Amino acid sequence: MDNTGYAYGSVQSGIDKTCAIRALKSARLRGEQSLTIAFIGLGNMGAPMARNLVAAGHNVTGYDIAAPCPTGISPAESAEQAVTKKEFVITMLPNGAILRQTAAQILPIMAQGSILIDCSTVDIDSARAVAHEAEMHNLGFVDAPVSGGVVGAENGTLTFMAGGDEAHIKHVWPLLDIMGSRRVHCGQAGAGQAAKICNNMIAGATMIVTCEAFALADGLGLDRQKMFEVVSASSGQSWSMNVYCPATGIGPSSPSDNDYQPGFASELMLKDLRLARQAAQSVNTETPIGTLAMQIYEEFVEKEAGSGVDFSGVMRKFTSE
Ligand code: NAD
């Protein structure tokens, strides 16, 4: 993922809004105590999120197996060292298996009463399993996946969807408010991941059908700009059409105007569609369109050089974009 300036998710921030949010946050934080936080996973999302916590006056120790520790964050040599005596531990990791493995390392040594906040996008079973393990160790757990992409992480305008006990949630809100501008308590542990998976299943499927509609418009000789003007104000409107239009030169600036540089990469969308499929199977729910969307992204990523391409680049399956 890169810093092309496109926000993936429900928040697309302008400079004015970002400044206003920052001012509001510093005002809110004045007089509040500095918290001790461990941040594990300092990749494209984790590094800017951790930096925002430091900018808000908190004491952050970071650990990543590969990525460098950003300036202002104290580097730890291991996950165990990072979490020792910390009030909060935040993880921003690639998947559920790595989350489980990391949790097994850190939960036994986390400080009593501390809370693990997992912001990664992972399967619901992993979120619930880690929540259970945390409870066994008398620790708090909140799953808090995000929407808003790298730009949202940098600007502190992420949307958080959180799952966990109210008692833990109320303690983590102030930290989420630094890294984001919107948060929803979705229910018990795993509910945040459930919301994230449902949202991204809709986003993936809607993106594909939006691309199909442009291909159909082309075939019918309908001007793309006219199609956008009609659909973006009619019942076919969606975030994919109105905000993140996959057709080059149509609608607000988006990755389609920058050779489909992500943004939100197709392989991450594929990961989320696979999580949605897995979740649907686990509760015997039919999701035929979500499954088809997963198969289309599978082809795009694995056979059609879609890896590293923004998820709106699936347009290339349908047109000569
Ligand atoms: P990334 O690959 O850039 O970062 C993940 C980091 O985790 C890497 O730096 C990696 O070295 C580190 N890591 C892996 N295993 C580790 C371990 N055992 N201990 C410590 N560090 C370890 O990925 P990202 O884009 O930052 O995404 C992180 C999570 O956020 C993913 O679950 C992703 O699905 C989710 N997400 C990403 C975006 C986005 O736009 N990039 C948007 C929403 C959600």
C-alpha cells in the first residue's frame, strides 16, 4: 500500500477537515495523562497509527519482525519485551494465524488489567479465540478493525468497528479517537470483524458490478460521463461509483486516475472476501454474490497480474482500461 492520497473506506479527508480533527484531538488530550502503549505490527497502517499516538503525547513502544520503528517510538527487541508493563497493547498484523501466534506469546506476560486491542482484519474465530485467551489471563480484549486505509491512518481519520465488553470498550475509546474520527461498538468480541467482513463483501461485489456497468455502457455506445451523472444520482449509486469510480477520468479523483496504484490493493480485498466466505460457511448463510466476487478477485490477483493493483483495477477484466 502506498501514500497516493486516496482513502479507502467511509472517510475521505480533506486538508481542512484533517486540521480541524487534529486541533480537536489535541484540545481533548490536553491535561490527560500519558499512557504506556505497546504497538505490534508497524507496517503501512500500524506505523502511522502508532505515530499519531506519540503525537498525542503517549508513550509508545513498538515491535515488528521486519519494518523499522518510526521516529518517536521506542523500539523493542521482541513482542514480549514490547508489552511488558504496558497499559494497552495494540496489534496491526497481516492475518488471524499471526495474531493467534502473537497473542500466545504476549498474553501470559501482559500486565494485569491491561487491554489488547487488535486492529488487524482477521477471521472472526481468531478474534474470539484471542478474546477467550485474554479473559483466561484476566486481561481485556477488543477487536477493532478499521476502514479508511493508509491515508486515514496517517490523518487519524480511520473508522473503527469494535467488538468487546462495554467495560473494556470505554477504556479504549480515547485511544481509538486519536487514531480515528469515527467508531461504532458493534457487539461482543468478534462483532467488529463481522462488521468489517460484511462491509468489504459489499464493497468488493459493488466494485465489480460498477465495472460491468461501465463495460456495458461502452458496448451500448453510452457516454461514460453521462452514465456517471445518471447513476451517481439514481438508485444504482454506491461508494464504488460516487466516491471511488473505477473508470479513468470519471468522478472524483481516485486510483483509476493514477494507473490503479493502491489505495486498497486487490489482494487485501481478496483476503477480506475469503474471510467473508469462511464466515458465511461457518453459519450456513448463502452469499452467492460475495462468493462470485471472491472468485473474480482470485482470478484477477492470481492469474491476471492484479496483485499490487488497487481493487478498482478489476475494471481491467471488463474493459481495456
Ligand atoms: P503490512 O503488511 O504493511 O503490515 C503488517 C506488518 O506486520 C508488517 O510490517 C510485518 O512485518 C508485521 N508482522 C508480521 N508478522 C509479525 C509478527 N509476528 N510480529 C510483529 N510484526 C509482524 O499490512 P497493513 O497494510 O499495515 O495491514 C495490516 C492489517 O490492517 C491487515 O490485517 C489488513 O488487512 C488491515 N487493513 C489494511 C488496510 C490498508 O489499506 N492497508 C485497510 C484496512 C485494514
